[in-house]
Amino acid sequence: MPQITRIPKKEIYLKLLKMEKEIKELKELFEGTKKKPRRRVSLKGLWGNIKISNREIEEAKRSLFPYEYKPLKE
């Protein structure tokens, strides 16, 4: 008959916690959902005192979404 070795419950518990953590990390990596803290950045501070006209905003919209706008008249 094989010899049975007793392992302390605390040791088993710690190993299970470690395995659970590793499984969660693998799952996040596999799914590509590793959560990173997001921080909002103000563009006002980034661009300083730049003045942007409504005309420039419209030109930018037209260049990004040409299928939604008619050709721009000069």
C-alpha cells in the first residue's frame, strides 16, 4: 500500500491562492483585457493658447468624415 504524506492545510491554501492569481493573469492576457488605469488629459493644457476657428473645425471634420460632407466651397 502506498505511503500517504500529509500536507498542512495552510500550505495547500497558499498554493491554491497562488494558482488562482496566475489563472486570473493568464485569463486577462488571453482575453486582452488587462485593465490599465485611464487618466483624462485636457487638450486645452496641451495646446496652450492656440485659437481654433469654426472653419478649421469644419475642415477637420470633413477630412475625417468625408462621406458625411459635401465638397467644401472656397
